Amino acid sequence: MSRQDLLLILVVILLGCEEPADYSLNTLDQDLLVVEGMITNERKPHAVRLSRPIKELNDDPEPVSGATVTVIVDNQITVFNEFPANSGFYFSDTVQAVVNKIYTLYINYQDREYTATANMVPVTPLKPLRYSLVDEDKNLYKINFQDSDEPSIKEYWISWGHLPQFEGIPLQETIARTFHYSLSTIDVNQAFKPDKEEILFPAGSYVLRRKFSLSDDHQAFLRTFLSETEWRGSVFDVQMGNVHTNLSEGAIGYFAVSTVVADTTLILP
């Protein structure tokens, strides 16, 4: 019997042993409010999102509608109104945060109160964007990510749909978004985290960067959040646990106040 025949028989046996398997999350029916909110030094409306924890992978969060949401600083109250109705998204009028102030988030929902406090720290200007050619035949580039001198989050939006060769291609196929985190301490699972998918883009693309400052408490939230998400999958995974929060009992998530700087770079050959 030839080697090819043996391989064919082995493949048939392995395929014949396959059985369907259903996986479900081991979740508890907890009465928790999930809070996602940030205000910055950008003069614009800001948002707070309220929802319930998901119970199945890839589920859409159930919105929490009809809450009272306000942010208080120096006895000044900013009201966040839900829009659109029943969406769980609450927006302020145009406001602008400043450093050296304590901001208090107050939420009232179904006669229960939830609070969080946060402060904003400064951030240094962005360094020039570094990128390199990785595919000369297709003229494709990648970003060379750099850690910041201070704790920060960098958000990258990359767009190439305006180029003539991509005319008629859906927008979602010509735009990409990614984040890069710089934290003041190094965790083992951070150092050995799984690789991210590399984003390649053509010359002529635009890269919009936004850099967010991080307070010590905001860093603590991100460290535990990333340990449960992007940093999982290495041989140095830590035991799963609860993500840090600055919200009062009955709520999870985080309310942040951050300084933001931004720039836009044209990718030149």
C-alpha cells in the first residue's frame, strides 16, 4: 500500500470521528449595569452608554433606557439625554473637560443610584508617525507602533477609500481602526501577548491618530481589561478575574476623563 493511500485512509478516519459540539457561556443572571463613558478636553458633545452584560458570545448588549445621567464638577451639573430613544446612549451638550478637576458621574435607574469619580491628567504631543514599506510589488505599508513616554492610549483610523483604484469598493473594506496601549508597568502576559493582525495599506492613505492620557486608576482598569481580552492566549495567561472599575456597587465598566491630542498623516511613498 502506498503512502498516499495510507494518508487518505487516515483523513477519512479522522473526519468520520467528528461530532458537533455546542458551547455556551457559564454565566450568572446578575442584575448589573454596564457603564461606558468618557469625557475629554475636546469641545464637543460626549456620550455615556448604559447596557446589561451579555450572556452569549457575539450577543448585542441589551440597552438600558430611561435612566437619569449627569456629570457634576464644581457644583455645575451637565445632563446627558438619551438619543435615540431606547438606545442606551446618553449625550451631553457641548462641554469641555479640564485638568485638576474631579468629575462625578451620577446615574439613577429604577430608583437605584450609581456613581463614579475620575480626574484628567495632561498628555504630551504626538511624535511623528513612523511607517515602513512591507510589500514593494503591491506598494503596501504598515505602521511602526511606538510606546509613549507616559501612560496613554493611541487610536488609529486608517483610510484609503478616496484613492482611484478603490472607487466603488464598500467603505468598510477601505478603512481600519486599531488601538495601541502604553502602560507604566509591564505584565508578563502583556510582554508575551498574542500578535495582532497586521494592517496593511497603500501609499496615499490617511492615518488619523488620537492620543488619550491615562490616570493611575484608568490604567488599573485597562490592565485588568486587557488581561481578560487582548492579552489572553499566551502561555503566561493569568487566572481570570473581575475587571477593575471606579463605579459604585451594582455597576461595572469605567467612567474616564482624558486629555486628547490628535493629528493626521498622509502616507507618502
